[in-house]
Amino acid sequence: MKKKENLKTIFLVIFSFVMGGIIMFALLKWTPLISEVLGSSGETIVTRNDTQVYEKNSLAAAVDKIYDAVAMVSSYQNDTLISTGSAFVYKTDDNYGYLLTNYHVVDGANNVTVTMSDDTEAEATVLGGDEYLDLAVLRIDKSNVSMVANIGNSENMKLGDTIFTVGTPMGEEYRGTVTSGILSGKDRMVSVSVSNTSSTDWVMRVLQFDASINPGNSGGPLLNANGEVIGICSLKLVDDEIEGMGFAIPIEYAMNHIESLENGEKIDWPVLGVSMINASDTTSLYRNQITIDRNITEGVVVVQAERGSGAYDAGLTTGDVITAIDGKEVSDSAYLRYELYQHQAGDTIKITYIRDGKEQTVDVKLGGSD
């Protein structure tokens, strides 16, 4: 009797293993359940030509969430193509689709078209843009939109997280190129020029990544592994000795200004009310007949305070060297603008400056750019 019970137990164990194997095989072959579970840990099963291919760390599912929302931007001036770039649809309403891109992609254009992933070409209206933000909003007819991007959050990203881009490097031939990498840095301070000179006008706080980007990627989305937009590709360090350093404007920064850009409103940047020269620019100081202590190599020298401005009313004058705003050091005019533009017109800030070898502070009420 005991022997029969043992045989029965062995039979049940074998039967359970066999049935478990059959059920697992069925799940793998005929349901997406296992694929989804594996995909969440960076592994997925992709079906190609009726054949299931096991892939590790595939971004295919994430790319599908954004690909048709990305467009190529072509900017023309008097029927002459002056630049190409990328953009993505971030929202729609009853009549239109709205795209984000870089300001420098459409700057100077009097005609802009976008080409969607299905080769549909649409006329675009530039609703608004700002050179310091390096952002612009385009509008197209809603009938041309088949997908809207999901907006994510860059603040939750960690160094080493997987990222990817979709864009138009090097023109139409490579439209829809996907590149991937990792998030290499956060809160990078990158100096840029918004004018056609070699001078540094502005500093941007950006995300750094190592995915390959090239001319034409500007304005395209930077995305996390879920296919959510965390930034707008804007800059690339280009040098014979530098490789794999791309930069993107954090999506939160862009969305903070999106309403003004959609309405075509001019961004009311705060104004200090001075003309200035970098303390390190000895040639310009000599040309303006301004002498400062030779030991001062950083800071911003006041050339003139505009009558009626906050700086003038606070007593700032020619030769004063501004070294900090609200206790945060400013090494040159680009960093001064960055700190200044963290405020609003009408705010009162504390300026630290050097006059006659002595450090002093003064409160200055900021004016508006209008």
C-alpha cells in the first residue's frame, strides 16, 4: 500500500513538471505576458517575419512610442533652404498640432515646412520663439499628426540611465535616425553665443548625453527608456579632440515657457540697465578708457549705467566690477545673464561689486526688456 502511494506521489511530481513546462511554452509563444515582464527589465522578445527573436536591452518598444511624433524641419528664406532640423509634436487641439524645436533652426526663415515620418509634408506656422531659450513652437494642421509625444521628467533621471534620440542628422537622407546612449551629466553649464560672433552671450543649464548627434538633430527629442521626452537636443561640442558630448534643454525648462511661446509673446527678460565688458577683456577696457586692478581677472565691468534704470538708481557707475548676484559668483557677462534671468522684471536683487579696491553690495530693482 505504501509502495503504491509513493508511486502516486512520484507520478504527480512528474505530471506537475510536464504541465508547468507546457504552460510556460504556451505563454512564451502565444501571449505577450512574458515579453512584457522581460521588457521591463531591459529584455524583450521581438517578432520579425513570424520569427521570435530574443533581444537584450532593446529600445524598439520605446521607439514606437515616439517615432511618428518626430518631424524634419526645413527652413527657407526666399525659396532658399537655409537650415534643417528636427521637431516633435507635444500636443494637439481640435484643429492643430503643436511642435517644439530649436529657435536657431527657424531663425531668419520666412517659410517653414515639416516632413512627418510617413513622408507627409506640411506648411508650418512659427507661433513664437526666443533666442536665449533656443526654443520655438510650430503649428501645423491636425490632419498631418498621427502621434503625440509623451512628456517625461528629467529631474527623475540618474547618471547612467539609458537615453535615446530620434532626429534628422545631416539632412533628409538620414531622416528618422535613432541613436542611443546614457545620461552622462546633469546641470551642466554650457556657454553659447546667440549672435553671429565668437563671443559668449549666454549660459545654459543642460543635460549631457553620449548618444551620437549631428547637424540636423537640433530640436529633436531626448528620451528615456520608456519613450518619454526628457529634453530637447540643442548643442554639441564639436572639436577634433572631443567626441560623444551632446546637450539637451531639460523638458521642464521648455514647458515652463511654452504658453508664452504658443501665444507669440516676447519673453520679458529682466534688465539690469548697464552696458558691460568682461574683466578679462583688457583690449575692450583700454578702448573704453577704463582701468581696473590688474589682479581682478573675473567679473563684469560696468561701462555705463543707463539713466532711469535700476542700476543707475542704485548708484552703480563706470568702472564698478560686478562679482556676484545674490551671493552667486559671476565670472563673466554670460554667467551674469544666467543669474539675472533666474529672476523676473520687478524683482530686487543684491549686487556685489568692487569699487576702488573695496567690495560693496547694493540692492537693485530689475526693469523689463520692454
